[in-house]
Amino acid sequence: MMCAMAQSVKRAFKYRFYPTPEQAEQLARTFGCARLVYNKALEERSRAYTREGRRVSYEESSAALTAWKRTEELGFLGEVSSVPLQQVLRHLQAAFTNFFAKRAKYPAFKSRKKSRASAEYTRSAFTWRDGRLSLAKLGGPLDIVWSRPLPEGVEPSTVTVSKDAAGRWFVSILCADTIRPLDPADGVVGIDAGISSLLTLSRPIAGVTDAAGKVANPCHERADRRRLARAQRALARKEKGSGNRVKARVRVARVHARIADRRRDHLHKVTTSIVRENQVVVIEDLTVRNLVRNHRLARAISDASWREVRIMLEYKAAWYGRELVVVDRWFPSSKLCSACGALQPSLPLDVREWVCACGAAHDRDVNAARNILAAGLAER
Ligand SMILES: [Zn+2]
């Protein structure tokens, strides 16, 4: 049994905020400067690497930044907080370290249109006092919508400001937080990334699944999808290069962002309940499954959402003293009877329910979730 010790973890808390016009302008400038510094430093590193076979250090990039600020051409870099500019050099350094260690591809340039607009402020570049957050060179405190309170007594260490494609501003506050593991739970559960529902569990959890064990999509999703289709049709009708097309594109981005936000909230609630009520959680590694999967049917859970679920389960299991088992060998989880172990010769994808020769009646996905659980417990 794991010892129930409190652990200190870094946790990010993300909120929307509404900048004043002056703050919005200064932040947009900061984003632009940060992108420029990143691209310029990347260019210099690439030149040193390809022409001279030399690796540039962070200190060298940092010295170059100081020199750029002294030139007439790039003097404007001195008008924004220097910390976000230093931070992009640190990120670039990390990207090259990963590249040289063969963990990542060669770093790419940041584009104004495609890259996320953001700026990162470390401790020296913001003040946090009486629940108000102010950033360097940005005038008064940010007007933040505290959709949930920051936990009592936490100390922010890094603040990241960003703007998404829908034009919404966010501030992400990284804090050291103390997590206490939960008391051990009795339950064990297997999860199938099903076709007919978002997720299917080997046993139902009240308030999260229906009586069979299925987790449905968030209830607003259907209406949001209709709204998205309408916005996309409207965008397709707008003339290229017109102002109305830009507006229509922002509208599409806004609906997309809303769907993603709601889905993430939903997945947070679901994964927290799963981890809370079960000591062992078994999932299937989808890359293995996808090798043999039929792609004709639309999946209820996209691969991106499934990755998110897996990440949430991984860190929540670590936080709360639970065990996550990932079954990474493919096995016929749908075609195997979870009651007697007999293998069905074939089970077309449109067959949602079936009865085994042993008499057991199965829902396809629940049966698969039970088999995943059994495989995980056996593998453990
Ligand atoms: Zn059977």
C-alpha cells in the first residue's frame, strides 16, 4: 500500500481576462516582439549550426538580444517587458536540447497566423497582491474573471498570457500546490474508448455514466455542432480577402473553442470521478488498437480527446495515489466474451449487442471495457 503523503505539485489555473485597450495593445506588441526574438534567435542558431557546425548557448542568445535592443532597427524591443523575451530564448534552448537528444524535430519558425500568441512572465515580472495580478509594463492589474478561486495561500511562480483564434484573452497562473492522496478505494475499472458513446466503463458510476456504464457527450455538444456547421457554411459563402470573411472565421473559431472548452470541462469531471472511485484504472493504448480498427464509422471520441483523457488519468492517478494500467498489446476486446472467455468468430461494427453461446448478453462496449479491465489486472 502506498503511503499517503502530501505532495507538492505545479498546477496551472487558467482564467479569461478582459484587457483595457492600452493593455491589449501592449500585449499584442509583446507577443510580436517575443515571436520576432524567437525567430531571429532560431535563425542565428540555424546559421551557426549549418555553416559552422556550432551549438549556440542560451547565454549567447541572451547577449545577442541585448545587442539587438541597442540597434536603431530593433530598439523597440526595449519597450516591452524583457522577461517574456528571455523566456522565449529559454524555450528555444529547451527545444534545441530536445532536438539534439533526438526527442523532438528541429525547431520551426513561429508564424503570426498559425502560432499561439502568448507571453510568459516569471516572478520578477509580475506582482500578486491581495488577489490582484499585475504584469510588468502593463499599467494596472488585469481584469480577471475568477471562474474558480485560486487555492488559499498558493504562490504563483509563472504567469502566461495568451490570445486564441477567437480573440479571447487568457491568463494561466502556475502555482505550487499541495495535493493529498485520497483514501484507498475498493473499485477497479476498465475503460473503452467506445464508438457509440464517449467512453464506456466496465461498471457504472453514479452521476457520470448511465446504468450500463456509458459516458455520454456533454449535453450541449449537439447544439454546438449545429452552430458550428452553420458558422462554417457562412464562412464558405464569404468572398476571399473580405472583411466579412475575417469576421466569419473568428465566429467559426469561437464555436470551435467553446466546444473544446466544454468537452475539456466534461472530461475533467469524468476523469476525477473515475480516479476518485477506483483504486485501479485500466485503459487501452489506442495506437495499438488503431492498427486494426475500422475507420469507416465515426468515432465518438477523437484521438485528440482520448490523449487528453489519458493525460488527465495519468496525473490524477499520481496525485491521488491510484494505479493506472495501460494495456499496450492488442487483443480482441470486443469479440471476447467477458463471462466465459469464448471468442466470437466475427462481430461486425454495427452489432451493438450480442449474446454468447454461454447465455451472457453483452453490450459491445461494456463487454470490451470488462475485457480491458481483466487484461490490465492480469498484466499488473
Ligand atoms: Zn460467453
